[in-house]
Amino acid sequence: MRKRYIGTALLAVSTLLGTTQTMADDYPERPVSLMVSYGAGGATDFQARLVSMMANNENYLGEPIVVINKPGAGGRVGWNWFASDAEADGYTLAAYNVPHFIAQSIEGGVRYDADSFEPIANWGADPAVVVVAADSEFNSIQELLAYAVENPGKVTVSGAGLYVGHHIAALQIQKAIGGKLAYIPTKGGGAAAMKAVIAGNVVAGINNLSDAYRAREAGNVKILAVADTQRSEQFLPDVPTLMEAGYEVDNASVNYRGFMVPAGTPTSVIDFLASRVPEMFSDPKVAEQMAAGGSGVQVMSREEVHAMWAARQETLNDLLANL
């Protein structure tokens, strides 16, 4: 009886190993979906489509990546679905946004945290910027924030949601000036937040550098400051950081973006993706298209992303406790 049990167990293990090896050999054998937690046209959606455009190349995945948008609640809708309902088979990836999903898990009310996902690779870093409409009376960040101090709560500021990078930058600005901004999370992510600024529905906006760069190129906004520790020499060499302007706002709100899979995805699939995706992100055609849209490329390996997530978790634990 014991011999029969051992034989059955060995057969089961052998079958499992065989299945895993077959998956590793065959993956991917059909198109791969990429869930984006924000609406079409925003920075994450725009960049996700650019960095995945080479996926069908045999040197990368050999199958196309199809973007699926699940916007809502600053990313919560999509990431809740991804953590709870997405198949952990390698055929459904998601775009992550950090600090967004980490900050939201710290604040609670969601079904995910960093342990719910496995990173694959990072494609870029997108700082938050402060913008006003092209015809705004404010021409500098000092003018805008001086008015905010003198008129608490009257400076309405649009952003892509609660506890996303935009919101964190707003919280840091409030602390730096000792005043109050009326932060308004918009439905539809960064694209909708930018439209609110251009339409004059808010006094100012905090948005992604990439979105703001394209809007400024179109003549629709003025960019007053960057929420980072250094200027964007590539895209906005003329725009000061908030620190340069005299406000204690660091790079905690910089939006890192990349690919991840649900926890429980087979190791063979994760290893395959981790070996191919960074190369895809580094493709010269991808870099060219990203730069044309005002989007910087910052490729990180799976190991580097793990370290970045852990560092952001520590930073945000302290930051949100104090704010």
C-alpha cells in the first residue's frame, strides 16, 4: 500500500514538472493581455502601448500584447480585479504604478499589497508637475502657492485619484507651505485631470510630466514646477523643481511604471518574461517613440524593481503617517 502511495505521489510530481516544463517551452502561444488601471489616453495607457509595441517580435515575446483598460478609483478598480480575479498563467499582465498601489494598500480599503503581485520589469519614471492653463494669471510656482497660503482651500487642484503620485505631491506641497489646497480626484485618470485644467474647471493641476509636456507642446498649459530632486533636462530644462523654488518636496511622488503578474504565476513564466521584457523596453524604436511623447525611459530588472518597491514601501509608510 505504501509503495503504491509513493508511486502515485511521484507520478503526480512528475506530471506537474512535465506540465511546468511544457508551459515554459510553449509560453506564450497566444496573445498576452496587459491590464491598465487607467483610462485610454492617459500617460500610463499611452506609454504601455508604446513599450509593448515590439512584443510580437520573435526576439521578445513572439506574440502581441493587447492593452485592456479597467479604470476607476485612482487605479483601485483594476488592481483589485488583478489581485483577486486575474488568471495567474502569464497571459494576463498588469501595468503597475508606484507609489500609487503601495500608498493605497497602506491607507487600506483595497484587496492588494506588494505581496499580491510579482514584478517583471520597469519601463519608466514620470515625475509629477504642477500645471495651470495657458491663460492663467499665475506665471510661477511662487505666485500660485503664495495665493494658496493667502486663500486657504481656494486653489482647486485636479489629479488622477486618491493616494496616487499626484495626491502625494499635493500633500507634500500642503505641508511645505503650511496651507490648504483643494485637491480634486478626477474620474478618468491623468487625461481627465489635464482636461479639467485646460477647460478652466480648476485653478491648477498636478499631473504627469509626460502628459503635461504634450499639453504644453500643444499650447494648452504652463508648467510651473517639477516634484523631483532634479530638473528634467531631457524634456523640461526650463522648469524648476519645487525644491529649487524653496519648497521641501522631494521625489516621493515620482511615478514608476512597469509590468507585473499576479502572485502564484509559474516561476518558469516569470523567468521568461524577466529575461525578455527589459530588452523589449530598451529597444531603440521604443525609446524613440517614448521620447517623442515626452516620456522618459528608465528600465529596471525584476531584482531592481523588487528593491524599488521595498524602498518606496518604507518611504510611504513614514510619509503617510506624518501627513
